[in-house]
Amino acid sequence: MSWEGWIIFALFWVVFVTTPGPNAVNCIQNGMTHGFRRALWGVLGIVTQATLFLLLSAAGVTALLAQAPEAFFWGKLVGAAFLVFLGVRGWLNANKPVKPRHVSAHSIYGRAFLIATINIKSVAGYFAAFTQFVQPDIPVWSQMWIIMPTALVITTLSYTGFTAIGAGLGRAAIGAVLNVWVRRAMALCFIIYGVLLGSASTPGRA
């Protein structure tokens, strides 16, 4: 990958991971609910998913999935239903005071990994990255030494930032009316993302 190609890829990835979506909403919620340091387990879940998807993309699995309409369709519906469920539950719990409770790091990590994995934006983004930025005349695994560190560092910084925003909102609004509305807004985002995911066009379908 040339220097110019790397810059273009890095800019693409910045836009890809900083555009608000389910991952960002989850990071903000984690920061509000669990505090910055503990919520970083959620960032680790997203980075794990990113690593997995980068490797699968390099192996051609992501491109293969994009060409399998039925699998893509059912996976999309499952992901949409899960996001709507999270949104409805968050909305119903918005009026309840946030009580300190222990949530395992494994739970925070697993939820973040699951949300990142079912996000249709992930499949589309990784597919776009590997069709637009990988040079076909150069072995793909030799290019991964540049692509993976760049993507993972930008991903980590982005979602750490969203987590910090959530932690700041939590400190400023915990127990206040504003906190209820912020939590409702986050819940509504999950519902909207779920509806958009469920209605998104599927490759191979009209």
C-alpha cells in the first residue's frame, strides 16, 4: 500500500468508526452506567470483533457473506430484533434510578462483541475496505501488516472517546431529569438502528 493509499484508508476508517451507530451508543451507555475504566471492557469487545472481521475479510469470508443473500437476510433480522429489544428495555428502564450494581467484565465485553458483530455496518464497511483499498497484485496478508494496526488503533481511539463521553454524561447527569432523557435518547437510537437494519436492502434481493 502506497503512502497516499494509506492516508486515504486511514481517513476512510476514521469516518467508518466515528459515524454514530450501535457501537457508539453502547459505549456511551457503558460509560454512563459503569464508569470509564470498567466500560473499557466494551471497547475491548469491539476491538476483538474488529480483529476477527479484518482477518475474515482478508480470507474472503466477508465478501462471501455479502454474496449469500439468505444468510445475510436472516442474520440481518436477528440483529435488528436484538437492537430493538435493547432499545425497548432501555426505554422502559429509563425512569428507574441507576443503582450501583456489579456487572462482570465478561458481560460488558460479551454484549459489546455481540452488538458489533450483528451490526450490518460492520459487514459493509469491511467489504468496502477490502474491495477498495487492498491491491490485488500484492499478497493480501503482506498488506495486513499495514491495514490491521491502522484500523485497530483508530477503532480503539474512537470508541474509547465515545466511552469517555458517556462517563462524562453519567457524572454530570446521574440521578437527574437530564439522565432520564439521555437514557431514553440512547434507547431510541437502538430502536432506530434496529428498524433501519431490518429494512436495509439485502445483496441479491430487489
